[in-house]
Amino acid sequence: MMWQTGYAMLVDRRKRGLAVLMVLVILTLAGGAAEAAWPVAEVKGDVWKLVTLQSYNSRLVILSTTLLGAASGLIGVFLLLRKRSLMGDALSHATYPGIGLAFLLMTSLGGEGKWLPGLLLGASVSGVLWVVIVSAIRRTTPLKDDAAMGIVLGVFFGAGAAIMKMVSNLPGADAAGLDGFVYGTAASLVFSDFLLILVVTGVVCGAAILLLKEFALVCFDEAFATSQGWPALRLDLTMLALVTAVTVVGLQAVGLVLIIAFLIIPAAAARFWTHKLHVMLLLSVMIGGFSGWVGSGLSSLLLDFPTGAVIVLVAAAIFIISMMFGLARGILPRAVRHARLRRKVGRQHLLRAIYELLERHQLDAAEPVSNLAIDFESLAVHRSWSSAELQSLLRTARGEDHLEDEVPGRVRLSESGFGEASRVTRNHRLWELYLIRYADIAPSHVDRDADLVEHVLDADIVRQLELELKGRPVRMFVPPSPHLIDQSAG
Amino acid sequence: MEFNWDSLDTWTVVIGGLSAVAAAMPGCFLVLRRMSMMGDAISHAILPGIAMAFLLTHTRITAIMFIGAACAGLLTAAFTQCISKYGKVDRGAAMGIVFTTLFAIGLILIRQSAKHVELDPGCVLYGSLEYSVIDVVQIGALEVPRAVISIGSVMCINILFIVFLYKELAASSFDPSLANTLGFNSGLIHYLLMMVVAVTTVAAFESLGSIIVIAMLIVPPATAFLLTKNLAHMLVLSAVVGLLSAFLGHLGAMAIPPVFGLEATVSSGMMAVAAGALFLSAWLFSPSQGLFLRLGERREHAGRPLPPTAGEGS
């Protein structure tokens, strides 16, 4: 319900502005929360203290990682749908030479080498350069996406290592801690870092919400977007620019591995729960934020554990749970659905087989079919079932009250079973007739083709089939089979 | 400009070249199988393997590290396969999930054992080519760096692997279903390849650093890919490109920084840059699909009128 209202808001262009405003309000609140003097409640143990953000240091870390998790969860959805999840990985390595060069440049100009905005600018420039080179390789060589990313990643990182080494040999320059820039220093975040994260995540989320429809279009069908006159290339580059922004800020705050994980895992986990983009976006944001919150909280409880690593593990745990139990695409729900469908198909096959055998006992085709007991033997032969298969099918059918067992070794349809059998057979025949008449399939081959579809026919389609085939609207009229029903095989 | 080229420089180039060749061999198949990022994933993911190997045995014997790394590499490949197959997740994303998680586990393990040892993640990522040339063993009359022996043997294993399984690797890279119908187990070959990549990475990371190994896994094969359409030629060419970039890289590390008034820099990084430069020249000037050639072709076609289509003239 809430999601639907949220989505309706996002579709309407004016209301998107409202959504952006909400994001801003939330972020301002977060900003305020970081600085505000909190009412010190009576302490209920360390965990409670952490969760309620009582301690200033861990409050900054927790809020930062939560914000970063949420923002990269949002952007990660688009990366995942575009099958570019590893972009964050490659991109974050590629910022390395930019950082080194920026440091080199600033030091040689006589400035402070570790001036943060300068370093971020350097990282962004080399990230953007990376994006441009990758797309150039992809467009002008037969090499694929992955090779293009790998090449530029390796070369950039090599260049970065070389530049860093030169920098650290530079006389008079204090390059210590530049590495931390790449590997992240979550535990030593200060308020200015937090503000930077706040602003960047705000801008990124705002831009992503405003461009939601356009991004979705490019993600799902780039060719269509282009043909409709949308600037697909520019949208693509905008998306990558947002990724670069999140990556650069995140790198500095939480390190390389974490930002890669943040860009991939929440989105991939959210995908298991839904088929709808807006739900997936919301879920991904929540999963990212949640794992940031819980992970950094946990790591400050377990003093020796690196923050980034703990957050990754929390996110990975959520991913595993989602993969198992996710309602839309999770492994278990899918297996359950699959088993249910198989049972249904098996039951329908059984009922139809019985009905067809009953028809064989009819002397006159015009007479209605009468319900007799059928022996297992002929049933097994009719569909070439093994006796084990037949027994399990019978067990299912008995469970649904379709059968009445009177004589051992024989089976008789119950009242409801007979009705269901006529319905199933009728669907099959209608579909066969339709295929023969409109799809030009030979009557001798139609059985197999009809079999693929008949189990999923709903009442509406059956009604249309009736009209199409000018079948008389008699209740439960079962047309005779358009082909000979083989004695030995079904 | 004047260089002091001594035996240490020779050994640096030899180690770099051996690693480059060792990496380029399996790298060719990674590029062909569109799994270039697998090298990157594995190079991060071997961290817990190494940490576990160390924690369990408390030694730094190379062979044990290899085993740990190979296990972690296999796990990466297996988990990735599992997630993308059963969870129906895009393979790139599955890879990303697996390697970040494994790397996180590795980081925690290392942090836990860090009280007892220095197993520095920074060293894993950057390597120290300059130091591995000093660490020597005596063979006959010759002092050979230990790294030369370990990387040299890995290179031999890789070459043998490709020579013996050439047909199977080729078939399963170009057409896995064909390979299966021919009776090769393409799944097994996939895992073997992953193991080879993992072992190569761990052999090279001590000296080259694992991220640079990514460059050597992908860039020389990609360069060769642009120059030829023949798999055997591609393998040979990628080895040549790897050797060249090792040599040029070391030369560059010594020669380029002084131009800007800086000291010499790490050779491994410059080797990656040299490989990148070779790739760039192949990209621009390749006789079959270079950028310049294509531009020329386009210009040639631009002057010509389109052939008349049927029905247009009447």
C-alpha cells in the first residue's frame, strides 16, 4: 500500500519533486542527528547505546555507513539491471591514479597535498576518464564489456601504484595516509567527512529519483529508448557519473571492498523479493541502509573487527536469506511453485487419461460418457506410466477427492473428479482444435503441442476458445478428440 | 640518460616476464570466455585461503599458500556458479557478491592473526618486486631469486596445462555445448582453469602484487586478441606482449620518473602501464581491426554510391 502510493508519487513528475524534498528532509534530520546533543537516556547496556546512537563517534560512523548503504543500494539497482554490477569494482580501483596525481599536483604547486576536495576531484576525473575509455573500447573493438573493464582497471591500478610510489619518495611531501584514502578509514570519520557524505548521497538520490523513469527505460530496453528519442548515451553517462560520485565518496569513508559490496549486494538481494522496479528500489535502499547500520554497530562492539568487513558480512547474510526465501525469485519459493505446478500437471494428465479410457467404453459417440471403474493396468499402458509413477499420481488425486476406490486394482472417478476430468479433457480438445484450425498443426502432432499450454489455460481464454471455435455453449460439452488416441502411448 | 643496469635489474625483468607469461596463458581463455573480471575476483578472494592456510599451519611455506589459494579460487568459482545458476543472478553480480564476502572474511581472519604475524593486506595488493630479487637461493654457481623458481614452475605448469588440454579448452571456450557433446566435461575444465588462475595469482602476488596480475591476465591477451584470429597465435602473441611489457615496464620505471625530477618507481605498476601502452597501439594500429584502418575504410566507403536496391530503378 505504502509502496503503491510511493510509486504513484514517482510517476507524476511534479510529485517526484516532493519525493526529492522528502529525501532532503530525511538527510537534514540525519545531519541534525549527528550533531545534536542527545538526551542521555538511562543506559541499558552497550547494544542499546549503539542502536540509539548515544555515543558520538559511533553515531557518525553508523550514520555515514547507513547513508552510503542506502545511496549505493539505490544506484546499484540500475547497475544490476544493466548487468554492470562489476562497474563499481573496476571504477573504485580506477580512481587510484587520480588520487595520486592530484596529490602530486597539489604538492608541487606548493599546496597542502591532502586537501580533500582536491583528492576527490582527482579521483572523479580518473573515474570519468575510465568510463570514457571503457565505452570507447567497447564500441570500437570486438572485445566485450568485461575485457574492456578489466584492461582499464589493471592498467589504471598499475599506474596508480607507480604514481603512489613516486609520491611517497617525494622529498618534503607527507604522503602517509594516502593509502587509507583507498582502503577506507571508517573508524576515524570526522564531521566534515560526514557532511560530504550527506551532501553527495543527497544529490545522488535526488538525481536518481528525478531521472527514475528515464533510467528505467535505458535499463530495460536501451534500443527502444534510443528509438523514442531519449538521449540514451547521455543518460548512461549520467548514471555512471552518479556511480562515480558514490564510489569516490564511499571509498574515502569506508574503503574499496565495502563500496563494491554496497553497490552489488543490496540490489541483488532485493531482486529476489519482487518483480517491480519501485519495490526493488525501496528494498535495496533499505537493505543497504540496514546492513550499514547493523554492520558498523556490530564492528564497534567487536573492537578488533574492521568496519567494512563486518558490514559486507551482514549484507552477505541478508543476501543469502533473500536468495533462499525471496518471495519472487528465491530458491525455496520457486521450488514450491514448481512442485505445485508439477502436481497440477500430473493430476490433469491422470484425469484426462481416465476420461479417454472411459470414452473408449462408449459404444455410441453421441451418448454422454458414463463413469465406470478403470483398472490400473490399462491406465498405466495408456500414458506409458510406470507403476510407481501411477501410484504417486493416484495418491495425489485421492488427496483431492477425485477418486473413489471400490475394487482393489481398479479406480473410479468421484463426482467432482468426473467433472474435473471432463473439464480438463475439454480444455485439451479445444486447444487442439484451435491449433489445428489456426496454427496449421497436423492433427497427428497436435497432442504434444496442446499439452504444453493446456495446463495454464484460465477460464477467460477457454471462453474465447469456445467462441472462436463456435462451440455450442452447452455446459461441459466435450468435443470428440480430433485425432486417434493411440492404444499404447499417450 | 644513463642507467645502471645490473643483475638485479635483469632478475626483475625475468620475474616480471615469467609472471606475465604465466598469467597470459590462462588469461587468453578468460578473455575468450568473457570472464575477464574473474581474475580480479579471484585475486581478492584468495585472501581468506591464504589467511586460513597460515592460521592452520603457522608457516609461510609457499606450497601451503598455493593450496589455500587454489581452494579459495575454486570456492569463488563454485559459489559464483551456484548463485548465478540457482539464484538466477547475473554472473558479474554473483562474482562481485562472492569475492567481496570472501575478501571481508579474509580481512577479519588476518586482523585476528595480525597480533602474531605481519601478513599485510597492502603487501598482498601491491607486492614488492624490488625485494623479491634480493631473496635468493643458490643453484649451482648461480644465485637465483626464490621468486624466479616459484613463478617459473607455475609458468611451466600453465604452459603444460594449455598444451595438454588445448583441444578441450578451445572447444569449451568457443562452444561449451559442443564440448559437452564431444564428451569433454566443460564444467571440470572451467574449474581447472579457475584453479590455474588462482595459483598463478598467488604465485605472482608476492612479487607483482595481485592487482597488477589482473593487468597481466587480461591486457596481453586482449592485445593479442586484436592482432589475430587464431587461438594458437593469440597464445604466443600474448606471451610476447607480456614479456615486452615486463621489459618496457622496468625500463620505464627507471627512466620516466627522473624526467619529472622524481625517483625511480615500482616496476610492477609500470609493467601494467607498459602493457596498457602496447594494448593502445594494437587498438590503434592493428592490421586487421585497428582504429585507423577502420576510419580509412569508412572514408573509402563514404565516397561510393550505394548499390541500387531491387525495385528502385523501375
